[in-house]
Amino acid sequence: MKRSYEELLGRYLEIFPCVVVIGVRQSGKTTLIRTLPEGWAHYDLERQADHEVVSRDPDAFFRLHPRQVALDEAQLVPGIFPALRVAIDETRDDKGRYVVTGSSSPELLRSVSESLAGRVGVIELAPFSWEEVTATGERESLVGRLADRRMSPAELVAGLGPRADVAQAHDFWFRGGFPEPWLNPGEEFRRLWVEQYLQAYVYRDVRRLFPGLDELRYRRFVGMLGGLSGKVLNYAEVARALQTSQPTVRDYFEIAHGTFVWRRVPAFTRDAVKRVVKHPKGYLRDSGLLHSLLRIPDTDALLSHPQMGASWEGMVVEEILRQLYARGMPHQYSHYRTGGGAEVDLVIEGDFGLVPVEIKHTSNVRPRDLRSLGDFVVDHKARLGVVVNNDCTTRLYTEKLVGIPFHWL
């Protein structure tokens, strides 16, 4: 499948000497760099021979390979980053020389921020998005249109259409976006693949990145993430359930977030009038992974599951953020909740303005469902408010509140 990030990768290579592609394991980083033009040399640092060539003397390696070099899983050789900085600085104006990929680790992120700051463009690659699995990335979308500040709320949704039907959208929701199960259809393969993925994540990646970690307790923690997805986090309750300390639980959440399995969504706290909840929310980033942890066997079981609403919410949040990342649109995200019970599921902010998003699985959105969203738009002078639902068409609820079906997103 064609990735929406291919255009962004090409654009960054025209701007930066080096591009760093980070993301969860098996999200498609290696496949993405294989789309680079002919002439690029590829080194996979999980392959022993390539590891030996690069790690023996990184300075000499970059002198011998001054441009068009792609290094996969670079966190395995942290010593390359100072050498890469030196190589870039020798001809700073020469663009598009290196591409580096890596699954997150403290060492990788520290190396990028300390050694390569100002020299790289960073792409956060996620599993497949809805627009990618439907092969409709060339179409205009609400997210893409946000970049034009001149467009009114009505213009933002005018002329949009469905990417596929509601049944296909629900199938995407159930299966999630990891490429391998999409490229190898079949329920048995998907189930076994996810189980093996979790095994590899806990017993290989996390153990290697955090050698002092209590593997058994962390595995129990990962098992709990399905029930915690979509909730405001209470570290004390999680600590009691795991029979460990709150600082340890906070570290676990940091590990899950830093390895791109969990998304921590901070609270929107810029409210001078209302008392707001300052605790973060969180989601498992991939809905297919969530449903596997919850042992949900099919879409029918999902629709009757207690976590259905939280699962739908998390999937929509991820779709919006994946589209923003794929387009290279800088942004911040948060959630909003007041002590009085007012709530907005997602608040995104960037050069495109401040946009709160409410997420509903229902087709029919009642006026009272829009109260918190409408109040937020007025109180914070937001550009518009968006309701993502399962309606059959877009709606203009008020001058500044629009509705869009997920399968149109």
C-alpha cells in the first residue's frame, strides 16, 4: 500500500541534510525507506554484517559514504549520531544526504535531540490510517483543509465524500492499522500475529531497552492497558492493582508512551475561569492491539463490549493525529474536562488554529451533546468545533460547529 508519508519524506529531503523516521515496531519504517530513489545504499543494523560495517568506525563510514545512505534501526548503534553530526556539518548546505530510522528508545531520542538538533527533520510514522487502507490519500480531507486559515467551517466540509462505506470503516476499527495483518488477510493470521507481536514487544524490545525492568510486572501492566484506554489516569489505582509504587507506574506509562504503544494525552489547562481536571488521559494507539488485549473476537462482540465507546474514541483520535503527522502539520494535542463535567475528547492546536473535537459513535447528534463543545469554542475563541460521528453526511450544526462521519474523515 502507498503510504501518505512518502510525499513528506521527499519534501523533508529537499529541506534537511538528514531525516529521522521514528515509530512503533512493524509500522512500516523499513518499507517506507525502500521507496527512496535508486542509488540509495541501505544498511539494516539488525543484520550482523551491516551492524559490523557501520559500528566498527562510524566516522570512517560516513567519510566513505557521504550521501544517499539509509540506516535502519539506528538505535542499535548509538555511536553513529556524533559521527553523523560531524559528517553533516562538513557540508551543512548539502540536503537529502541521510535517512535514519528507529524504534523509540531513550538513547535514540537523546541522540537526536543532542547531536542532530537543527540538522534533521523528524517523521513520526504510525501504522496504516483509514485514508491509507482505502487508498484515498489523494482526496481532499477535513484535516488537510485545516491548513488554509481562510476557509470557513462550512467551506471545510463542503464537497467532501466518503472514503468507503460504514461497514468497511468498522472493519478497519476492529482490525487496527498494523500493515502485516492487512497484507496477509485472515482472522487466524491476525490473531496469531498480534499475540507474537506482544511477546516480541515485551520480551525483546522492552527488555533490551530497559534491562533492569521487572518483566513479569510490566507484562501485567501491558495487559491492563486495554481496560485503561480512554480513561483519565489514576496512578494510585494502577499502582495498587500492580502492587507497586506510583513512581514505578509512572515509569511504566512513560515506557509505553515512548515506545509508541500508548498515547498519553495531556489535559488542556489554559482555562482562567473554570476548574479543569489536570490528569492526562491515554489510549492504546492501535485499536487492533486493544481488541486483542480485550479478547474481542469480532465486530459484533466489539459493538456490545463495555469498552466500545473508549475504543471508538481512541481510534478516531489516532486517525486525526496520523493524518496530521503524515502531512507534516505541526500541532499539539490535549483533552479537556472541567470539574463540572464538561468534556471535549480532543483539542488540537497548530498554525491552523485551535480546534476542539467531540467523538460520537452514534449517527444522531442531539443539541445537548454539543453543549460542552459549543461552550469551549466560545470561551477559547476556537476556530471551529468538529463532531466526528457515524452520520450519513456532513452537517453544519451552528455557524462554528460542524459534523463529519468518520468514514468521510
